Amino acid sequence: ILERDVRFKVLYCGICHSDLHMIKNEWGSATYPLVPGHEIVGEVTEVGSKVQKFKIGDKVGVGCLVGACHSCDSCSENLENYCPKLILTYGGKYHDGTTTYGGYSDIMVADEHYIVRIPDNLPLEGAAPLLCAGITVYSPLRYFGLDKPGLHVGVVGLGGLGHVAVKFAKALGAKVTVISTSPNKKKEAIEHLGADSFLVSRDQDEMQAAIGTMDGIIDTVSALHPLVPLIGLLKAHGKLVLVGAPEKPLELPVFPLIM
């Protein structure tokens, strides 16, 4: 391993919807052979000679990226995820020209800059999904100011991203409404995840009653779906944040944004 590399035994790896898209090449960017997995946690077994942050036996994790140029404006602002030379955890090209492979494996090696420490009081199997699904919904809640107690936040879709979004938004003090096409998810949303209310997006009466009531919406749906009804749920200056990644373009008429 290189001087700043950390090798760790993979103990758990979350299954992200990205993995399913990539396995099927639904985004058109997959290269094979492909080893998916970017919600990876495990135990350090070896460290390079210049590694400072980790030691053998530490519990660690790796998320969606394992490299960048470290010289562009984005990298200098700790925004490596926007680096034009970003290296993804799997299906990317590493500095040496080899293909990167993800966490559906026994062992992972990564530069210490892209490794995070997992606290001892956080179960590893629960920590793994935080490395993609978790940060994907936590980041917009914080960045767009939807982390203030008393705000009304909608969460569209109750899959991997959605259920974490509900838990984070509630923990940050928001009133949370889950918006779903599946009425049978209401019990899980309210009783198990702590959502305050539940809207069936195909029920026009329910949607009509909620118009203009939300400060922000985290849309986690990765399939084709209409955006206009969601925009209608927002208050003036409300925010609709799309974090699902449908394989086909979504339709976005401009008038509902203006009016």
C-alpha cells in the first residue's frame, strides 16, 4: 500500500440504489467488470508510513469517493465531490490508471483523506448507510436551512434515502410529512420512523389540502415522477431538493416556479 493508504477488512456494505443503476448500466456510465458498494465500513488492518489519523484496529468507513486532484478551487474548499477529476469509489479510474472497485468485497484500500472514523457507540451495520444515503439527505437539510425546529419538511419516497431523511429531519426538530404513492407505507412512516403526517401523492384531495404548507421538500425518488404537484406544496421561497437520480429527464415547467 502507498504511504497515505489505509487497508481495512470490510465488515458491512450498504446496498445503495446507485449500485442497482450501475449494475444495469441505467446511467450509461458503467464499465465491467464492476464491483459496486460505496457505503463501506470495517476494521483497519494496515496503514501506510505517513498515515496520521488511523491505526490498526480502528473502525472506519468509506463513502462515494476515493480521490480527487487536490489542486482545483473545489478541492481547496473541501468540496472534492465537485472536483472535475473526482475518482468514484467504484467504476472510476484511479491515479495509476487502474479501475476502482467498491465495497462488495473483503478488503478495501483508500487514501486516509477519504476515510472517516466510525464512533465506538455507533453500530457498524447502522453506520454503513450513512456514508451515502445518510449524507445525501443530511447535507441538503443543513445547507438549505431546513434544520431549524418548527419548520415543515416534506420527504418524497420512503426508500433507503427517504427513511433516513425522515429520521434526520425529525432529529433536527422539523415537522415531517412523508409523500408517497404507496398508502401501505403510512404505518411505517408514522409509527416506526416518527413522521408527523402522510400524504398519498395520487390522492388529489390530500394534496390539495396541503398546498402551500411546506418550507422545504427532499425528493428522494429515483423513478420518473411529476414535479409540479410537489412545487405546489411549497410555501413562497420554499425549496425542492432533488436527491434521487432518475435515469430519464424529469419534466419541469417554468410557470409553477414563477407563480
